[in-house]
Amino acid sequence: MLILMKRLNCDHGFVNHIGIAQHTGVSREQIDQIDSYRTSPLFSDDDKLILRYAEELTLKAHVDDDLFRQVQNRIGTLKVLDLNAAVGFWNMMARNLNGLQINLEPERQQ
């Protein structure tokens, strides 16, 4: 969930999960363009939909009905539940890291 770490200004969470993202198939170029995923050709329409869902749930604490239906139709109800749980968990982690002022070690800063 690099997008929500980015949106919540959680540098520690973002940087420390780059390797995991790459291990799951996210390219370094995609990571570098996560801020502009909506217009980047490196992300598929499905990627953009899921990233938008995670971003809106993170920033607004809800998603609009149309976005919910689009995601539900694309990935199914059970996977929407999984997505919500993951977004909620990583929001909690980012907020804990930020609240405890856990910063990057100097050698890990981008």
C-alpha cells in the first residue's frame, strides 16, 4: 500500500516497503510514479481503480457509491472486504509510525 504511505506522509513505511512491492511485481518505475498513477501509462486501468479506491478511503475515510460499485464489479465483494481490511490496517500502521515519530534511518532516505 505504497499509495497510502505516500498520501499520509509516512516516509518510513513507504521506503521500507519498496522491496516488498518490487518482490510482488511492482516496478521501480511504477514506484517512482506512484504520485501520478492516475495519468501514468505504467499502471493498468485495474491498477488505477484500486489505487484510487485506497487513496480515497485513506484521505476521505469513505468512497463514493460509484467507485465502490466499480471496484466491487471488478474484483468481487470478498476481495473488496480484503481491500478495505488492508487499507485500514496500513492506515493504522502509517498513523502509528507518524505519531511515534519513527523516521527513516539516514542511510535509507531516498
